Amino acid sequence: MSNKNCIIIHGCPSDEPRAKNPETRSYDKHWMPWVKQKLIERGIDTVTPLMPEPWAPDYEKFKTEFEKYEANENTILIGHSCGCAFLVRWLGETKRKIAQLILVAPWKIPFADDEARQSFYLYPIDATIKERVPSIVMFTADDEELDGKKSLQMFHAALDGKIIELTGRGHYTYGDMKTEEFPELLEEII
């Protein structure tokens, strides 16, 4: 049994009614359950917590939920989209040491008229994170949106790390990927 653990933080849907409906909710699905299962099979305790009201993300509410889980030198943190922005801010504020940080389709650019996301995304990235995190990996796609590409560059400029660009994965949602499997992510962890 491994002493490693993994916490996967989902992205932030824009549509509250669809996000609240279990039939149409997708922000915590696509590749996350598959990766969680594969890591558990390898002895890595993995959780995928549901963040509170992710359609109107609030950093303090996310932080309260996230801190129910142990994050230490043996922890792998994986974020998707706005989950990446949360994890990078949290690591910068707490100065925590972790084993690995993986950002999948990282996002840091709010829409001009979205106050919740402005306060969630607009913070300085702490470049000292790279001194406390020995492995930083960022996934993007050749067909990611322009603001997604710009967000990736913002994170990479501050944190360095390895960029992996895959073909045809879009924003790494099921609708873009057309699969729940994400072996490239698994390979970066194992």
C-alpha cells in the first residue's frame, strides 16, 4: 500500500440549473472517476470532492471544503480548469509542500461581467510554489480556447513545469475528449 494520496479538484460549470441536476451535471465527471479508480487500484488513496456552488466559485468556500482532506509531501494535487486556479492560489497562500501538481486545461481568465470568477481568478501566482513542488505538469490541447492557452502561459511563466499538449482534447471535458479515459495523465503520476 502506497502512502501517497491524490486530491482531484473539478472545474466550474457556468450553468447553475444543469450543474445542480444529477442527470445533466458533468463538471465532476468525464475523466475524473476513471483516473480515481486507476489510482486506487495502484494503492493511491484518491478523492474527488464536490466543491460548493462551483457555478459561482468562492475561494473561501472551496478552501473550507478542500481542507477537509490531507495535503502533504506525499500528496498529488490535480486540478481541472478553475480547479487549477484554486489549487495554485491555495499552494501560494499555505506554502505547503506536496509531491506533484498537475493542471489539466488550467484557467485563470474571468469573463469581464462575472464578479465571482474575477475574485476567484485574479490573484498573483506565487512563483515559490515551484521550490516546494518537485513535479509540476500542465496539460493543454491543440484545440483549447484562446483564453485557455493564455491561462496556461500565465501559470507556466510563474511555475515552469512540463507542458503536455495533446491533439483534439479541447478543454478536457467528455464532450471534447469523447472518452472517459485519460491514460496520459495516469502515466505522469505512475
